[in-house]
Amino acid sequence: MAEPQIRLAGIERVFHLGDSEVHALHSLSLTIMPGEYVAVMGPSGSGKSTLLNLLGLLDRPNAGSYVLEGRDVTTLNPEEQAEVRSRRIGFVFQSFHLVPRLTAYDNIALPMMLAGVSPKERDVRVNKALKDYGLEDRAGHRPEELSGGQRQRVAIARATIMEPAMILADEPTGNLDRATGDEVVHLLEELNGRGVTLIVVTHDPGIGSRSRRQLLMEDGELRRDSAI
């Protein structure tokens, strides 16, 4: 039997706002297997994005452990976490998070540049990604010259260029019309079909229902897990 890709145990995340404490995540324990397609749902302020940030090593819990692919990543220093994040995790955000001054080509190439991949290898992989995502004629365009759907395709290409084991998507269709949003969801689902673990935060019940597993968050707690 396969080992869990993600194992969270007793996760607590507390934010201090003035004199008050906000428990963004409380006593959260969760196991996710390789290749799962999971939707994280719940009202605003329920802890969805906090959970995604912790899974993506963009934030640290105040208590509890996070074991990723058999390694307790909560014990790693920031440089070690950045290395794991670079090679094992891809991110897709609602607001795209593309670098405005870089072309589509350079935005896609950026993770490989940061990881020290050779220029020749970068060129081969970026050109393949541009072709795969229907962006060949947009390679030299900056984000402001692209449609919302094209920007999100660039963002997905950038998220997958390092061939990560897991994609974390935070409201990936939030800034897109329905038809373009459906196209983006299909692209993400194709990646999941190839074995990439897909975890999507969404307010959209339609998108949530497409996943094979739904997690309902409320007040920082996991209130329902369709796998249980």
C-alpha cells in the first residue's frame, strides 16, 4: 500500500491581532494520498487559504507536524523548505501572480532559473510548455498583453515546469468567466490524471463537486471529509 503523500497531525495556526488571538487552524489532522484530487471548501475565514499556505510551505504552524513524502518538513529551515517548495510543489493563484515585466516565456522559465537548470534545458521545456498550453504565439507577451485565461495558462505552465508532485490551486477560476474557468479546471484535471496530486481551494460548489474528495472547513476546523 502506498504511503501518504501528506500527513498533518495536530496542526495549530494562531495569528495575533493586537491583543487578540485568531485560531486560523485548530487541531487539524489530515492524510492525503499521492494522486488525489481534493477540494477544500468553506466560508471566508474558515482556514482554507491558511491550510493551503501551510501545505505549500509558505507558512509554519504554531504546533503539530507536517510530514510530506515521508519527511517532517516543519523541522526544516527556510532554505530547506524553499528547496522542497521549488521541486515538489506548484502553485496556481486566483490573481495569477505573474511577474509584470517578464514575458510569458520568462515567467514560465523563472522556477527553472531559480533552481539552476541550464539555459538549454530551460529552452526545451519552456517551448514544450508553450505548445502544450496553446501559448506559442504569446511567448513574447507580458501579462498585461494577455487575457485572463492566457495568464492563468501561463501560471499553470509555470507551476508545472519543475514537474512537481503536487499542485495547490487557490481559487484558480476566481478572476475568470465561466467558459475560461472550465478550461482552466480541465487543464488542472489533466495534470491530476497524469498522477499529480491536486488540491483546490474553491468557493464554487460546481468545481468542488468535480473533485473526488471534498474537505469542509469551518472556524479553522475540518468539519467534514467526504473520504470518511
